[in-house]
Amino acid sequence: MNKRLILFQIGSILILEAGLMLPSLGVALLHSEQSTTAFFFSILITAGAGLLLKLFPPQDRRFGSREGLVITGLAWILASLFGALPFYLSAQIPSYIDALFETVSGFTTTGSTILANIEVLDQGLLFWRSFTHWIGGMGILVFLLAILPQNNSHSMHLMRSEAPGPEVSKFVPRLRDSAKILYQIYILLTLIMVGCLLFAGMPLFDSLCTAFGTAGTGGFGIWNDSIAHYDSVLIEQIIAVFMVIFGINFSLYFFVFTGKLKNAFKNEEFHWFLGIILAAILMIAVNIMPLFDGFWTSWRHSSFAVTSIISTSGFATVDFNLWPTFSKIVLCLLMMVGSCAGSTGGGMKIVRIGILFKSLTRDLKKFINPRIIRRVRFNGLSIDEHVVAGIQSYFVIYMLIILASILLISLNGFDLTTTITSVLTTFNNVGPGLEMVGPTGNFYDFSGFSKLIFCLNMLLGRLEIYPLLFCFTLSAQKSTKFQSTF
């Protein structure tokens, strides 16, 4: 394990994070806010820690998958610990654990909050809170790869560790160029959304914060009643469309921009994603129709809720806590399904659900006819058996973490629905759950221990378990010792 290289890379990430706090400092200065001092010292502390870690550069800058996993896990933990400083030093979130929860929720694009009154925060803090969604959406390390020269063959381990989905591919031969393309698409789509929201009548500050939350599929709002504050069908529909856009695999946009439309629109995961969205909207719209004035009003609220939950954005226009049980169960299932691999969304990912479903049907057919030989196919390609086995293992670990978390969170003594959905929404990086943690609720009343469990769940969900799990085991040292004996 190349420890000096790991610390050196973490130092670069902390310096980068300090730089990313500067726009929020600018907002605080512009409005002469109390949080200006908090941002100033947070930047100094974060940059100082980063420079300290870079004082002793490593002799050997090569690293493999183990170093990539450790760098990814530690980077997200330390970025969250330092990113919480502006909230804590400003005393606007006086508890550091609460500040950490809010920051982890931001970076992991979860959108769950401990704040009962969001509007009391300074605008600089509101900007930082939403900006963490935008930073975490595409990934801190992907941004680092885009702006700093890295060894192409080894830095792939960083991108593979952080990027969502069962596998990662490069758009172009050089990984740095692939990271640049990803961020160029990300920035362009964000700017287009800001322009659309401005056209719809939303103020500039609101448009930026909303676009950050949508692009990262996070869902932090700047008003207590979220998107319902604007009471605008046009704004709701713009946000709903962009939540779907950011829930789609970004490689499809690369194909579109390079003129390879056929490759984009024949993508099977894309078809599954749109099919699930349309089916869920229709089912919920019919189910909630008695609560609203006609089918089209129920369709409006159903479409926003479905796109918000499946993209794991978490914005809200109505309190779906008040909807029938059937609709709430559909939304809970969508929390677990999530969006596409290679998007900024969370959840299990459509591609994993599709491959699991196809492997299950394949195994049932083999049970009936043991002589049959059939490979699992997805996107027109035959999926290697080790990929299928890896996805099955991932699903088992995914369910075990959920069950263990539910057991630990139940120590708070809250009702069953609150306990289960609080775990589902944090682990799948969605934001709101049901009952106490519904669209109008928050996580403030949970114990400090539970909030730390939620933080761990949010990080595990965003990094898709393995990088963080690897950091908390001694498997790196053990495997090295084991290999050295042969």
C-alpha cells in the first residue's frame, strides 16, 4: 500500500475543496453576512491541511485498485469533515454532528436535512449547501482528474472507484480527456437549466441553487416548502424534465454530441428507465386522483414525485405522506431502483435491476431444463458471468446493510415507517422518506448515533459500498501479507 501517495492525493483534494468554497465566500461577502468569517477560516483550515499532506511527495506515484479504493473512501470522508466547517463555525448549525450530517447529505447528493427552518441560513451557506450537491454529483475525484495531470493507466482506478454503476468506460483514449468531457456535458446541462429557470421567472440565486440541486440529483432547496414555494407549473415541469435528464447515463449525451444517435437511443437501460417512470406516474396518478381536482392535476403531482424519487433528487411540490398506501409503496420501490448507471443519481441503478431480473429468469429456465445454456444479455451484449455474480453479490450486501441499519436506527423508538424509510432514503441518496422524515419533516430528532449511521449510509450509497467498506477493513494489509508468502 503506497501510503505517502494516498496522503498526497488527499492533500490535493482538500486544496481543491478549499478552492470550491470561494464562490460561497463571495456570496457571503456580497451580502455582508455573518458567515463570511466562517468561510474564511474554513478555507484556511482546509487548504492548510491539504498543503500539510503534500509536504512530502511520494517517490513512487503508481497505484492500483487498492490505493484507488482507499483514496476514494478517505477523500469523501475528509471532504465531508472539512466541508461541515462553514455551518459549524458560523454557529448557524451549532452541533458539529448536525453540520456533518448536512454536509454528507450535500456531497452524496442525498438531500436529507436536520433543518426545520432552512430560510434562516445565510445566503452564503445556502449557496454552499446546494453547491455541495453539484460538486458531489459528478464526483470530487472526477473533477480532480479533469484539471490535474494524472497517470492515465493508474488514475482509471480512481474513476472506477467513484463513478456509479457496475463498470466504467472511457469515452476517449486519455482518461483526463474523458473526465473533461464529462464535466463539459455536466456544466452545459447545468447552464441550460439555469437559463430555462430564469426564463420561467425564477430569480438568479434561486435558479443557481435549484440547478445545482437538480444537476447533482440532490434536492436541497432554499425554501421550507421546496419547489411548492414557486407555485408555478412551468417551473415544476422544467425541474421534472431536468431530473430525468440528469438521471440518464452521461455516455448517451456523449453519443448525441458526437452524432452517434443510434448508439444513444438503442440503449436498453434508457428504455427501462423511461418505461418505469411512465408506468409509475400512471399508477400513482390514478391512485391519487380522488385527492385532486381531475386526472391532469393528479398527473402533474404524480409526474413530479416519480421523477424526483427515481432520479433520487428529492424535491417536493406536495406532501406525499398524505397519499394512499399504494402510492407510497411505489415511491419506496422507486427509491431502491434509482436512476441509470453513469448518471448523478443514486439507488441500485437500472442496469443492475435489469441484469438481476434477466439472470433470475435465466436461472428459472435452467431449473426447468438443466441442459439449457443461455447467457444473460443486456444492451444487446452478452454479460460475463463474473459481472452477473458481482451484481448478485452487490445486491446481497446492499440488503444486509439496509437490514443492519434498520435494526440500529430502531433503537430511537420511532414508528416502523419512519425507521425503514429513513434508512432507504439515506442509503439510496434520495432525501425525503415517509412519516417523520417525509417531504415536510426532517432528521433533527434522531440521536447523534443514528445521524452518524445515516452519514455512513449516505457515503456507502454514493460510493456504492466497496470503497468505503474497504477503508474500514484490514483486507489491504492482509492480502499483501498473504500474497507475499507465495
